[in-house]
Amino acid sequence: METLETHYAPAGFVVSMIGDAGMQDPRFGLDNWGDLRYCITQAVNGGGGTITLGYAAGNYGPNNVWGPGLSGATTTLESALPALAKDIRFCLATVTGASGNAG
């Protein structure tokens, strides 16, 4: 019997805050949620993944915390973002009724 190589699915990240501090979102207790710079840095350091821009309103995380959602928000970058030299993809969240001022 031949042993097959183990493959892992790339990690996913969610931009859930509009800041540019490179900060994890403290509200949900999820280490893959944060601002754009945080998500890109985590994806680069982790070997790639999908970064979802925004999220739908709902309960998230181990403590089932309510989040109002994030859609149509704008972030002003304070400096250049890290180079995207890894397998990184961006997608837009499908959001209904979310506010652009979360975070």
C-alpha cells in the first residue's frame, strides 16, 4: 500500500474591521478575522489562503458574539501592504443589510 501525501486546504481570513493597524478583531475570538493588513499578513505568513472582504450580520466565534456585518466600507492605508507573493485570493462576502461602519 502506498502512502499518499497529506494536503491541507488553505486557510481563510475575513476582513471584519475597517482600520489599517494590522489588528486581529477582538470581538469574536477568531484568529483569522481582522483588518485588511492583518488578514494579508496572516495569509502571507501562513502560505496563502482566501481573504473575504466583509461579512454578513450574525453570530460568530466560540462565544457566539453578534456582529452587525461589514459591507461597502473603505479603508485608508497608512503604508504599503505586504507583497502578495503567496497563493492568496480575494473574494467579496455576500452581505444583506450590513453596515459599512462596523469595527
